[in-house]
Amino acid sequence: MNFQQIFDFFLIIGAVHGFLFVIGTFLIRKKFEIQVIFLNLFVLFLSLNNFQTWLLEKNFFYQHFLGGHFIFPWYLLIVPSFYAFLVYYLGIQKKRWPFVWVSLILFAVGIMVRLFIIYMVQRNIFDVSVVRRFNLAEDMVALSYSIFLYVKSIRLLFHYKNLYPEILKMDNLNWIKWFLRLGGIVFLFWMFAVILNTLAKNQNPFYSYYPLRFFSSLLIYWVGYQGFFQYVVLKDRIGLRSVLAKRKPVQSMEQDVNQKQNVFASIDEYIKTNQRYLDPLFSLNALADELEMGTSKLSKVINEHGGENFSDYINAMRVSEARRILADTEYKDYTIVAIGLECGFNSKSAFYSSFKKICGKTPLSYRNQ
């Protein structure tokens, strides 16, 4: 098996995997949220682009269709789909335009211009070389437009955090930042291909798109699952947050610590009443500042009367809340990770570790019992 055969095999496997991902995510979701739709469109257009490349490499179908000159410009829609997903995922569609219609218009114009050129070539009005020049021009337009949206995505994540403070409380967006870093490599490969094809005299070098297609296939595996998983967790956390907020009224501490004889009981009541344990950033220092107590004194009170250190004491409350939700069939479709994060844990591993330490079993085992 030579290099080109290995490349073609990897290309078709990546494309098929993308198609299966799109079908699978729609089958397991009861509702078609717009975020999931755009994420699936991103994977779908990337897969269609790679699948079309495979068809061209194998000379299937396209060689007999409109003289073998017609291709769908799926690459015009790949980055726009991701940008639209990002805008809706962050919930800022009223503040930032997702560029959906612009992208669809560019796609439609690309198809119509291509059909016109093919028509003129078949009538011997245009030379066949015009098709290649149009391919290069379309590739440059797609690259420029994609880079434009790529830069806008970077600006959204790094310079406009004030637009989505609530999302940042539930998702640090590191997975998207990593995707953008990987995306930068894809753009380098794309520019490399455009330069090679522009310098070539008669036809594009057969290897010009190999690095681009290979790396984009890897992205199908990574961003598809990361994006879908993160969105499901975020959506579940939003639902859980509203439920937890209604469960107990938030009250101010005022001077409770000084008014009650039992200092620990006052501290315990304050934490539970205000659900401070749900905050993953909640710390001994933060509690001391809120209660206007010394950190060492507060720690001593919790150790003596709570029977454990501050971390274990707070985690016990978080696990108790998680157990209540896991045992309630109303939340059986919510992901366990979302439940753990919304109950105050800052990671899946921390949740599972504390839950097993306190309950003697994993959250999944507890839910299924």
C-alpha cells in the first residue's frame, strides 16, 4: 500500500466517522438545539469536503458529471459553521452577528459562477484553463473569509469575555481555545496548498492538499466529541442551576455569627442557606472574609465541631446535593459530569473521588442502584 492509498483510506474513514457522528448526535438528542445543529453542520461540511476529495481521487461519479469540473464548495461553510456554533454556544447572538446568511450567499454564488463557467467551457466559449483559475480564486476567497471568521473567534474568546460572564462560570472554554490553536495549523496547511497551486503552471500538485486533509480529518474526531460533550454538560448545568436556585432562598448573613451561641451552627447554617458550597471557587479564605472572622479561628471551629477539615466538610455538602439529584428520576437524563460540576466540584475527577470516598461507590453505581 503506497502513501496515496494510505491517505485515501484515512480520508474516507474520517469522512464516514463524521457522518456517523452527525447521525448519532441527532438520534440521542430529543431536541434540535441550534448550537447542536451548527456543531453538526461543522462536522458534516468538513466530512463532505473530505468525502468529495476521496471521490475525486478515486475518479468516482465526478468525472462524468458536468465534464468532471463541478465540485461543491463545502470549504466555504466549514469555518462559518463553527463560528455560528461559537456565537450561539456563548449566547451572544444578539450582540454578535453569526454570519450565517453571508456564508450561504457565498456558497450559492460559488455554485452559480462555477456552473456558468462550465457551461461556457462546454460551448467552447471559454478555455478549460478558466476552470482551474476559478478554482484558485474560489480557494483564495474561502481561505480569506475563513481566516476573517477565525480571527473574530479569537477576539471573542480572548477580548470580549464581558459578553458572556455566565457561560464562563460554567465553562472555562479551554477546549475551544485548544481547537483554535489546532485550527491555526490547518490554516497554515491551507495557505501552503494555495501557494503551491498558484505557482503550479498546468495542474495542482497531487500532494498540495494532503497535509490539510489529513489534519482536518483529525479535527473531526476531536472537535466533534469535545463540542457535543461540552454543550450537553453546559445545557444540563443551566437546567440544574435554576433548580438549585429555587430549592432554598438566599439569605444574607448579617450578624448571625455574633447573635448565636453556637458559632459552628451559625457557620453551617450560613453555608447551607446561601448554598455557598455550590461555588467551585469557594475557599476557607473566602468564607472568613464573608463572616469577618480570622482564617485560623474559622478553620479551628470547623475542624473541632465539623469533625473534618474545611475541604472535606464542603465536599460532603456537595456530595449530599449530588446524591439527591442522582436519586431523583426527574434528572435521569442529565449527565453525571454536569451534576457534579453544578454541585460545586471543579472537575469530573474531583467529583468521582469525593463521591466514592463518602458513599463507597461511584456516582454511576449510585444512580443505577
